[in-house]
Amino acid sequence: MTAATPTARSAPRGPTLRARFGRAVPYLLLAPGLIWLVLFYVIPAVQMFTYSISTGTLETGFTMTFGLDAYATAIDRFGKQFLNSILYGGLATFFTLAIGFPVAYTIAFRGGRYKNLILFLVIAPFFTSFLIRTISWKILLGDEGPLLAPLKHVLHVLPGNFSILNTAVAQVAGLTYNFLPFMILPLYVALEKIDVRLIEAAEDLYADRRAAFRRVTLPLALPGVFAGSLLTFIPAMGDYINADLLGNPSTRMIGNVIQNRLLLQNDYPVGSALSFILMAGILVAVAVYARALGTEQLTG
Amino acid sequence: MADALSAPLPQPAVKPSRGSIMHRINHWLLPAFTTLAIVYLMVPIAVMIVFSFNKPQGKFNYIWNQFSLDGWRHPFDWPGLGDAVVTSLSVALLSTLFATILGTMIGLALTRYRFRGRGALNGIIFLPMATPEIVLGASLLTLFVATALPPLAGGVPTLYPTGFLTILIAHVMFNISYVVVTVKARLAGFDRRLEEAAMDLGANELTTFWKVTFPLIFPGIMAAALLAFSLSIDDFVITNFVSGTTNTFPIWVYSIQRNALPVQINVIGSIIFLGAVGLVALTSLRSGRAVRIR
């Protein structure tokens, strides 16, 4: 940031931008984008909150009553879907971590010259649509699909009426699949940064490999665990595609209810209350999680 | 792949025999596990491509029947599909353009100037990325509805019923933060002395920006634009709330998959996938060459 001075010194012909607009330059640069975000991120959030404490319909319009009826309804009627979201989102986060950590570790410490290729393969799913990937799972897991058909009719290890599709298992498998790259990438970034000499030093000081891993590698990887868990848990909580395509009515998550309330029932107060609870819940969860991991630099 | 992964790693000073199980895990299990995980990630993509050559028996492309090129010969042969793809492409192009411009400006301001509130803004810019998509979509819908109802109705431009314009607004919004973060990362390693040199040689600020700064940060801007484009063209959750009766490709797929699963979905999915992979391969080859030259 020493660059501000030379500009003034070497002012060549004519007034410079800085001379003409002075201190306004950063604000001028910020203004258009920030106005956009205020109009279409901040104000919608306020509007959503307003509707959550209003009554009315699309035809009559909504009036603010400051009542909490919508919140009562949201919790009374849709508690199960909230729990489903926490459960399935949590399970997906756990499985992505269990799968992602060894993978990220291998890429970071053993990738060698194939590092970039493997990383490329990890993000390759992003080049296909989320929806089409989930439909592919539907094909794969289908009752007569490429996975079950051979097990049923060739190997005869499964009964003919065995089914995975439309169960919680398929749904969690889909969520895990869809968010796995979001876990691997931050884990990789954190592990890659670790100075191998620190691990060597631990081993020189008579830590066995397990202890070195537990006392050196793992703590240093925590920021990656934090970022990866958030990047997985937040979208997985709000997801409704996997529940819709791979689950069944009893495995629906809160996203399914929000979508149903707002787009099909036009029930704006309850839909808004549900979204607001989801957002508040996630903010609280993030705060608790950040404290639990105990590092303040995590968010920086 | 397993071979590649088991390349020797720098051996620690302690003899590996001290934990022979740990050693075996490190040597065999990790590469094998990683290979399996990569396979897990690739399988649905393989399914998508393979089933694009299927000739399904009924309306649903769920079960392999026989090889056929029908889907590839007539990739848009379903009512509404062509329009949806065109809408997706236009939204992606326009939202990428706007978000890249707005986001780059914010990124420049955040990295190159000191001003009141800069620290807070650095954090706030992450908020849209940390908010669940469904909440972004839901809250935008409440705003768009509100513009058509009292007390806002008549006072502000109406954005309801929703359609192309509201999809575009939403995509620009969620893309801005991603652009800012990407551009900032690129600007962090920027050598300001290059600009000082240009100005010492008599260039004014605008010339310096266009002749020195911009070309240097251009790769970062391109990376941000590619990211924005891919996020936009794939978005379903937010778009579903603000699209009304307008279809983008993901919305079209979602609405049709209850009644039919045409093979064309796989064909277009494969085209997008192969196109994206080709593009990335091309840019990484080029940047690889640039690095070597430097």
C-alpha cells in the first residue's frame, strides 16, 4: 500500500484520476456492485422477514401484524423436516469428511506430478449439471439399473424386490456425492500448506507416525475441516433435489417444504418463516462450530 | 492411477518399521482409497455419457435398451428444450458480463484502496456465498412479489410475475461475491512497482491501468468469469424460485423428469461437460506454456 504516494509525485500531464476524484475513487468502484447487493440481497432478506410476521394472501396483499403465528406453524407442522435436514445434512457432512480427508491427504502428500490431474478429476463433476448428476444416480440405483440388476439376476445375491431408490440411504448417498468436491478442495488447500518439516520434527522428537498425525497434521488441517464442513453442511441442509429425486415423502427436508409453501401453496408467511429459521439456525450452528474448533483464525 | 499415487514420498527420519500398520496404510490403502473415491466421482458422469447413446424403450431413459445415435442426431428434439438452452446461455452470458464488471470493481477497491469500512466489507462480501441458496431464492421471490402488491405497487418497477429479467437479476447477485473473491486472490500477488514504473515513464493513471494493470489481472478476471458462467448455467435452486414460467435448461429438466426422461438431457449434459473439460484443458495448456516461457 505504498503505491499511493508515487502517484501523486509523478503526476504527469493533465489532472490524474486521483486528482479529479480524490478520495471518491474507491467508493465509485464499490458503488454499483454494492447497490446491487443491497437491492437484491439485503432488501429481500428484510422483505422476507416482513412477510414472516404478516398475514394475508397473494390476492388480498399482506399486512404486517407482528404476529408469530407463521413461526408457530413452521415449527409445529414441519419440525420433522427440520430434523431430517439436520440429520441428512449432518450425515452427508460426516461421510464427505470421512471420504474426503484421506483423499485430500493423498493428493497433498502423495500426488507428486499427478496432483493437478487428480484435482481436475475431483472437480470434474462440477462440469455437469447438479440435476443431471442426481438423475444419473437415479439411473444407477434403479431397481433394474446397472448396479442392482447384475446383483439380482446374475449373482443372485439380492432378492428380486430389493430396492435402494426412494430411501434415505439413496438420498444421503446422493448428498454425499454432490458435495464431496466441496469438502476435498478446502481440505487439500489446508493440508498442502503444511510444512513437511514440522511432521519430520515431531518424528525426530520420538512421536510415532500416529502421534505425529494426531498432534501435528490434524490440528494444522482444522481450518480445512472447518471450511469443508461449512461448504458441505450449508448447501446440504437447504437442498431439496436429492430428497425429491432419490428420497421419499417421509425423507423430505426443509428445502422441500419451503419450495412447496412458496411456489405451490403461495403461503408466503409460513414459507418466509421457514427460510428465516433455516438461515438463523445455520448462523448459530456456524458460530457454535467455530467456537468448538477453538481457532479464531479459522474464519480469517 | 494407483501406481501414480504410490510414488515414493520423502521418508521421515524415523524408520517406517515402527508402525508397520500405519506404514501399510500410508503405502497401499490411501492410494487405493483415493482411486475408489475418484471412481465414485466419475461414475455418474460415465452413466450420463453412456446413456446418451441409449434408445430407451419407454419415455424414461432409466434402463439400458440398445445403442443408438438418435439423441446425438437430434439433440433439441423436444418441445421447449431448444428455448430453454437458449435462455440458459443468454442468462449465463449476460449475468457473467455484469457480475464480472461489478465484482472486479469491488475487488479492485478492496485490494488497492484504504477506506472506512474496508475490513467489514471484506467479511460482508462472503455473506451471499454463506447463505443457503434456497434462502436467497425464497427471499428474492418475496421481494419480487412485493413489488406487485401494495404498498410498493405503483411506486416501483414491477418485477412480478417473474421471468427472464428476474432470473438475470438473481444470477448477477449470487455471482458478484464469487467474482470479488476470485479477483482479490489474483490481485493479492500483484507487484505495484510495475505500475510505478509505467508512471515514471510518463503514462497517466488511465493508460497505466489499461496498458499494465489490466493485462496483468486479466487472467484472474477470466477465471472469475468462467466460474460465474458455470455457476449461472448450472443454477437450479435459486432460479426455480424466480423463473416463473420461463425455463432455463435445469428448470426444464426438472419439470419434465416427472413425465419423461428424454435421452436429449444426457446428450446436452454431455456436450456441456465435454465443452467445459475442453475449455479447461485448453486454458491450462496455455497457462502452462506461459509459465514455462517466463
